Amino acid sequence: MYDLVIVGAGVWGSSAALAAMRRGAGSVLLLEAEIGPAQRTSAKSGGIVTDLLWHPHDRELVRRSRTLYQEASLGADDPHLWQAAGMVTLGRADQAELFATTCERLLRRQVPVRMLDREGLGRAFPALDRLPADMIALHTPDDWHVNPTAYAQWAVSAARRLGLFVQMSAPIHRLELHPRSVAVHLADRTTVEGGRLLVCAGTWSRRLLKSAGLDIALRPYRTQLSSVHFAAPHDLPIVWQLETDLYLVPEGERELLAGDGTEEGESDPDAFRETGDAGFIASVAERIVGLTSRGDGAGVRTAWAGLCGATPDRRPLLGRLAPHLYCACGDQGIGVMRGPALGELAALVALEQAEAPELDPLRFVPSEFPIRPGFTLET
Ligand SMILES: Cc1cc2nc3c(=O)[nH]c(=O)nc-3n(C[C@H](O)[C@H](O)[C@H](O)COP(=O)(O)OP(=O)(O)OC[C@H]3O[C@@H](n4cnc5c(N)ncnc54)[C@H](O)[C@@H]3O)c2cc1C
């Protein structure tokens, strides 16, 4: 029997595995269905890390995650694991008060930020040459683009060096609660036992927990991203347009990722459309051209969809569900920027070395709550 079994090697589970090893958790096994760490939702993400989050605790989680991403970049000797691309958040004149309050709040925390009007925007970012006259912006130069898969791979390697046991290509079929442990039944009909079990299975967590007779208030929803190729260098920073929920993430001189927000309906993690919709692709292209003339002649190379996990209050579900059984999920579409810190916190809670009562996964009765965006400035 292992002291701790962790299910799921996305950003959260990989980080949890490293934190557990560092905190002397004893024998720890990480189980993952895919052939390597962070091959599913974490690999589909835009990789934005920003301080522009509505919840104060989330902003702290981003701060801690930045430290862990930096450590991984040094440890892996990978200078591209995180990059300070800077972000421009675009709003309309009627959002000036929200922008001013956000700006003040960030400055109080010593986060570099400036507010720009249309003229200032044009001077600082000439590539954004098709904006309406009443456009305003927040520029957060220290916002990042990260590579979550590289982070997870580094975290698992570092944890392995501390003695972590890892089983990849190991889909779990069912969980079973025992008086002193949790049994994990794998699809290949083998079983492992954990004195404690931490489920970090992203949007698959609810289904897995149901196999042990437990339910949580998690609703998976679909969100899309595309890879766009420009005919010439685009010179764009990360851009987030609040009005249309469009976000752009530069990936090299002529490439960027372009995505948008939240689909309101629930999706089945084992049966959803993983390719981008034709309507999404057309509307992304149209919105890019509405922001910059550099978009003329740009083409969408490919588009994909992934699932994020909504919760009633848009905060994670992290903590104890039953004796010996813990979970950490409910990313609300912003789980890469907080993932390293949330994984670490989940491990400490599972080891009873920390508490997070505000994230108690049992604080809601599972129900049909509305799915709302998590990446927003408004509470
Ligand atoms: C299109 C898109 C863009 C996004 N952009 C951003 C962004 O810019 N910034 C940001 O912060 N967030 C973003 N997100 C959200 C982010 O990707 C997620 O919040 C994050 O990846 C969640 O990480 P995780 O480790 O919880 O889940 P996952 O990465 O899904 O990891 C869960 C793991 O559990 C494994 N697993 C599941 N079931 C089983 C089982 N039965 N047996 C064994 N293993 C199992 C899976 O294979 C998977 O590897 C985006 C998401 C999408 C879809």
C-alpha cells in the first residue's frame, strides 16, 4: 500500500506530486491515463498567467505559481518555460471605473500596470491600429505566457528524483472506499491501495468520484482555441478584449493563439467535440481583423476545444471528501495560472499539513448551477 496515491498528472497533479515528495509524504504514486504529464486540458491551454483576476485568493495563487514556474524554468534550463509577454486588456469608456479600481488595486500590491486611452494605446502598440475611439486599456507588462506541459514534465522528473513512483498509460476505472484506505481499480484490472488518495483528474474528477459513490458540484464546459498564422510579423502583446472575450497569445513573430470564452452548456468529458467549430474559426478571424490591419491575410491553421470545470462560486473544490479521499478540481478556465500553487496546496491539505476550509469541496450540494466565466475582472 502507498501512503499517498495521486490521480492525474496535469499541472495540478504534477505539482501536487512534487509538493508531496518535498514534504516527506512517504511512498507516493502518481497515476495518469495518458503517456506523459499534462497531455490533456493543460496541453490545450493558452498559457496566460495574469494578475488581473477578480478574487484576492486567486491573485495570491498566481503569485505562488509564478515562483514555481520560475523554479521549473531554472531547474529544466528552459528559458521558454515562461515568458513575460505583457498583456493589454481592452475595454470601452463605460468600463473606465472598473479599470481605474483594478489599476489602483494592482499598484497597491506593487504589480506594474498602467491605464491607457486610445491615443496612448496607439503610441505604445501601433499594431492595434483598428480600435474604436472610445477604447481604453490596462497594460500589465509582467503578465506571462507559460508552457504548462514543460512545467508538469519538470515537476514529475524532480519528484521522481525524490522517490516518486509513476505509472503512465494507467487509466483508472473505479475507486472504492475501504475503512483505512482507498482502492484504485485500473482499467487493466490491477488494483493499487492508497492510505490517502488525491484526485486531480480535472474535468474527469466528478465521474471518477461517482464510482466511489461521491458527488461534487463540478460542471465541465467547453472552450476553444486556435492557432493563427500571420503573413508578416504581428508585433502584438497578449491581448484580452473584454467586450468580445477574445484573447490573443503571441507564439513567435508570425504566430499566435486566439481563443474566446465560456460555453454555457455542460459537456461530457468523454464525448465532446475536440475540434474547433467553423463558426468559432470564422469569428476569431473577423475579430482579429477588427483589432489590427496586420491580421489582413492571416489564416487559422488549426483550432481545438477543451473542457474547463465550473463550480457554483467559480472557486476550486479542494479538500477532503471522505475518510482518506481528497480532490482538487474546479479550474474555471484559469487553472494553468494558479495550477502549480493549487497542486501544492492540495498535497498539503491531503497530508493534513495545511487547511483550506474556504475551498471545501463539500460546501455545495451538487445541482444545476449556472456556468459563468472565471476569467473576468468582475466579481
Ligand atoms: C482552450 C483552453 C484555453 C485555456 N487557456 C488558459 C489560460 O490561458 N490560462 C489558464 O490559467 N488556464 C487556461 N485554461 C484552463 C487550463 O487549461 C486548466 O485549468 C488546467 O489545464 C487544469 O489542469 P488540471 O491539472 O486540473 O487538469 P488536466 O490538465 O485535465 O489534468 C487532469 C489529468 O487527469 C488525467 N485523468 C483523468 N481521468 C483519469 C483517470 N480515470 N485515470 C487516470 N488519469 C486520469 C487526465 O488524463 C489528465 O492528464 C484553458 C483551457 C482551455 C480548454
